[in-house]
Amino acid sequence: MEFRPYRPGDEEGIRALLSLVFKEKREINWWRWYYQEGPAGPALIWLALNRGQVVGHRALVPYRIWDGSGYKIACQATDAAVHPEHRGKGIFRRLTEEVLAEARERGWALVFSFPNEKSFPLNRRLGWVPRQKLRKWVKPLFAASFPGYNKKAPNLKTLHRVGKEFDRLWELYGTAKTAGICKDARYLQWRYLDSTRKSNYILLVWERRGQIMAYSVIGIGGRRGHLLEFMPGSMEPLPLLQGVEKHLGQRGVHFMTMWPLPEIPGPAWRRGYVPNLLQAGILALRPLTEEIPSSWRVTPGDTDYA
């Protein structure tokens, strides 16, 4: 068994392993977009090979994060995969140790990931600390499909590119004491609008006098809409949420899911949402060169791929 970092030419072996383990076809253009073209640079990938075949994969995707006082590089652990015929041999642990050691050498601050309750105990043994439990909430949008629904809700506009207005919103309202991924224009363009799954994402903006005042990113899956990013800026958050619901309902979306977000006051059930007991996870952090932040702002978009 050989353990080593990714080398150009390993892509097909990686793609084959991930497609097998996760039971979905991973295209090469998706791999290049997600692992090579991110705004903070290429991912750090370690592999296990048996007679030249990729049988283990561990990856850290870097992101520029705001830690409450400045910017650092943190990384998200994704696509931990071991071939079914080679499980139980310590491959996951060895790959995790190798990839974390290299990330530390690069000066990356910490790792974040979103394990489920079944897989978290293994992450805990490797140094991950639970920070927050995550739960999805669901709301039917049948009423929002009627033209007269909530006339006070703003009419939102769909955009296909982001510009400096989104940097302004991030600088004014995104840089709080809470740590989290930098959601500037470059990140939003890469993560959603340049994604190989971009047909599944829509960017809705609230304009006033031609200026973008607030936005939300929605993921569309069949008749379901998933609230991924929510930036009310200086606007009232509830009208923005109602505008999103109205827009989705009128385009034929039957249900919307969201997490309770700090920008939206009050419990989600007061807004007509009910908990989805089948979808939950954990935000877990693993220190590398920095201490774990006391608080971390996570949005549903951070876990949309994970």
C-alpha cells in the first residue's frame, strides 16, 4: 500500500473511487472546478494506492475565512473515501494524519467539516470538536404559488453574475465577531454561478434605486428549494425571506428548506416551518495552527456539497 499526495494524472482514479463509494457519477469537469479552481487555491489531497489503483482518498479544500479580526486560510474536509475491499486496514486514519500534517505545514488555521452522528465518533478520535448541531426545517409553499400571495413581500430579481456590490455587502455586514467563510464576490461566483451544478442554483437580489441591497442563494432540487445563503444587509430580514418564498412558489417550487439563521428573528416554526427529523448533522472543527474560534457562522451553503 502506497500513501502519497495527489499528482497530475490521478484524476481518473480519484473519480472512479468517489463514484463507487458515493454511488453517483463524478465528472472530471466537476473535479477540476471543486478541487482545483477554488478562490483560495487548489485542494490538498492525499491518496492510498494498492498496485497503482486509488483505493483511499482524503481531501481538504481551502477557504479564506474571517476569524473576527482578520483573514486566514482554513479548510473543509470532504470526500473521505476508502474502497469497500480495503476497509478496516487503517487507511482512513493514515490518510487523515498525513493530510492534516501537510495542512499544518502550510500554516492553515483549522479544519471544519460536517459529519453525521454516525461518523462523528471517528472524527472525534482524530481531534475534531463538535461546535453546533444542524437541523433542516421545511415549509410548504402551496399558498405562495398564487399571484396574490403576500403583496407586501418584495419582488426579487435573478442575477447570473456577481460584482463589486457583493464585496460591499460582505465588508459592511459579513465581517462580524463570528468566524466563518468569506462570502465575497469571488467566492459567490465560484461556489454557485460557476459551479458545474449551476443550473441548480439561483441568485435572488433585492434592489432599491438600482442598487443591490440584499440577496439570497437558493438551491433547486426538483420541487424543493434550499435556502443556502441569506444576506439581508441593512434591509429587514423577514421581507427578504418572504420575497424568496414568493419567488419560489410562483416558479412552481412546492417546499423550501432552511436552517434557523441568526438574521431571521424568532423560531422557525413561527414562520410556518416544521423540522425535518431525517436530515441533521454536526459542525465540527479541528485546530491546526490556531485555536478554535469561540463561535462560527455556518450557512446551509457551507454544507450543500458536504
